[in-house]
Amino acid sequence: MNFAKKPSILTACITALLLGAIGTFAYSPFDIWILAFISAAGLIWAATFEQRKTALWATFAWSIGYFCTGVNWVSVSMTQFGGVPMIVSYIAVFLLACYLAIYNLLFSVLSYKLRLNNPFALAAIFTLTEYLRGVVFTGFPWLQFGYSLIDSPFAGIAPIFGVEGLTFLVIVASSYLVKLLKQECKPLKSLALLAVIFSLSFASRFLNFVQIDEEKQPLVVSLVQGNIEQKMKWDPAHFNYSVKTYEQLILPHLGKSDVIILPESAIPALENQIGGILGALDNLSRQTGSEIIIGTLYENEKAELFNSAALLGQNKPYDLHISERYNKHHLVPFGEYVPFGSVLDWMREVFILPINLSQGSFIQSPMMAKNNHFNLAICYEIIFGNQVQQNQQSQNADYLLTITNDAWFGSSIGPWQHFQMARMRALELGKPLLRAANTGITAIVNANGKVIQQLPQFTTDVLTTTVQPTKGETPFKQFGTWLIYGFSLMCIVVSLFRRK
């Protein structure tokens, strides 16, 4: 087929742009996971053209379609809360898409330079470039294809190889589809291989690495969704409203719930400014037998400021610098800190947060509430599976816990994508996930990544339920990404050897 093999640059770019754009519908809240394979096929088709000029332009066009639609929610915080003109926010999204396109262009260049075009080698190279996208400049691993498959029949791959393994599957299958389209392979052989790949992937769902731990007591948890509007949150005139809202939500559950969890930076003030409020909550917690985990902004003795979470209701009274806490490690570039120091400091005017935050340690002790260990991640850092996995490996926590404030992105698709990524952590590690969000999505996710209960977005409410930990370990919890990276390296080495 001439169109499949040698289209004009314009035709290739338009087609690739559209195939990239439809990829967004594979993710939440749309969840049409089959589109991940179709969109990825568009990328493979574009990146592997023999005409290099066509390949590079088409790959760039696919990336613009994919990322401009998929991360358009970034503009919401700039226009609604940063006062940036809409056209400027769209330019910022386009520039972000251009940056993210670099990694797909690298994928195209490497596959051409190494002269590797078999599906497993292409998937291995793509795994490498996606790894780079997740670590360079602190990383932005958003819209990895694997996330779209969390509700697919192939989700059982995640507890073994992680989300990267699911992405590997998408690229392998899509590469075979492209080869069939271009008539570059024997149809029966390729279809048979695809059938084997999908059958094995489907069979992985029947592997059970974890089970409910009947020996441990169930835990009654309450997840608080304050639903404080972002425009109001940091306005001093609305401070008392925020405090009263959380007070009304918490008090009915004291003495009834084992652990009460509030979202990220729940009370809008530095922790040392609200010691009286936290002290009162701490006293009530100890009197009633409940414990409270609350998101705060914490300043230590060195005047370093952290996005933090503090634990109230322990045996000892609350103390600013002694009470158990978790400090966020993976900060949001330009939102919580400015990379490259003073060179880009002028961009901070786009955002509300006026100062740079400090980083907590990469590996931290679990937060222990009611004799249960919680592996905590605050907001953005839940998308970094490697960090959550390494903390889980170190902590062997009973539950995964993430607190967040997605009010920055309004009613866009951003919070839904964020929630989908959080669900993947539960599936990878075989642990229940508790998620408390300011405006939603507040939810309980089981060890299979399935949503057990959730609150509607933009409602002021408390989600209370009984949860129970699991026992056992997934291969991903034990080995992390080394399995998929090792397999990818093997695919490249074998492909190079066969080529020679």
C-alpha cells in the first residue's frame, strides 16, 4: 500500500496528528483503552518511515496531537489561578508538547540508526526513551500507554512488570499491526504471534500474588473531601471558613473511625501558625481513640519549607518538630520549585506559590497510624512508580496513601488521569490505596487497582469504609522496573545479534 509506506509529508503529518490526538480518549475519564493500540500504531507508523524527513515530521506531528490534547489541563491553573491570558496558556501547552516530542523523535532516530524494526526491539527502544522522559529534568511520565490498560483484560501484567510492561505490550502489538498494514511481514505468522502475545497477557490476570490478610484487624478509615475552591483556599478572608469546614467534617467521625485522613495542605497556613488548631485536634484524637493524618506546610528549624503530612493523636502530645510526619520528595517544576535557579525564576509569576519548597528524602519511614504502616505520596509524586515501589520495598507498608489537591485543574481531564495513575500503584504493588483529595477524586482502591468506593467531584463529604491489608508480594514490588528494563536490554541485544 503506497499510502502506508510512502505518503507525502503533509498527508503523513495530518494523519499522525489525528492518530496522536485520539490517544487521549484511551485514558480516564473516557477509558476507551483499545484506542491506545490504534494511537500507538500511528506513532510506530510515523517513526519508522524510510524517508527520514517524513518520519521526523510525522513523529513530531503525532506528538503534538497526543500531548496537546492529553495535557491541555495544564492551561487551567495558568488561566484560572495565575491570571495568564488564554492564548499564552495555549502556547505554554504547545511548548510543553514540543519538549515531550523530543523523546519520540529520539525513538525514531535510534530505531533508524540501529536498523532495528522488529516489534520487540522497537518496544525496547521505546522503553528506553520513556525512561528518559520520566527522569530528565525531574521527569514528566504522564500519558504512558500502560496506564490506559488498567481496566483492560491485560492488566495482570502490571504486578509483574509495572506500567512499563503494559506500555511494552502496547508497542509490540501496535508494531505488528503496522507491519501488517505495510505488508512487511507474513500475515499468518504475525497474527499467530499476536494471538500468543495477547493470550499470555490475558492469562496473567489469573496470577494471584497477594491475598487479604485475615490475621490483621480491619481498619475503619474516613477520607475527608473539604471541597475548598482554589481561589478561596489561600485567601486570608476565607481562612476561618476552611477551618470550620474541616471541623464540621471531622468531629462526627472522631471515636468512630480508626484513622481520619485530610487532603494536601488542608488548612491554608504554615504549620507553625496553626499550632493551636492542630494541638486541639491532637487532644480530641487522643481522647476519642482516632488518629488523624493531615496535609500541611511545614517549616523546620533551618527555615526549610516542605509540603508535608503530619500525624495527630499519638501517645505523645503534638509537637511541631517531633511529631511523626512525611515530607514530599518529588516536587512540581514551576509549581513548587523553579529548576535552574535564577535563570527561570521569572516564570514563577505564572503560579501562585511564591517560594521554593524543599525536598524530603527519597526513601522515608512509613507513617504508622493505629499499628498500620502507610506508604505515603503527596499529589504529583504518586505518578513516579519507581519512588513508590522503592519506598514500599523498604517499608513493607500495609496501605498506600496519597493526599492531593487537584483543584488547580478544575473540571478538566487532569484529575481523572492523575487518579488513574494512582490506581496503577495499587495494582503494581498489590496493596489497597487510600486517596484523599480536596475537590476529588477521593476514593478507596483495592489491591487489584479497582475502585471500591469514591466520592463525586466537587462535593463536601467524608468517605468512610472498612479496609483490610493484603499479604504477599508482587514481582514488581520485589524487583521494580529491573525486570522490564532487563527484558528490554535483552531484546535489543538479541535483535542486534540477529541483524549481524
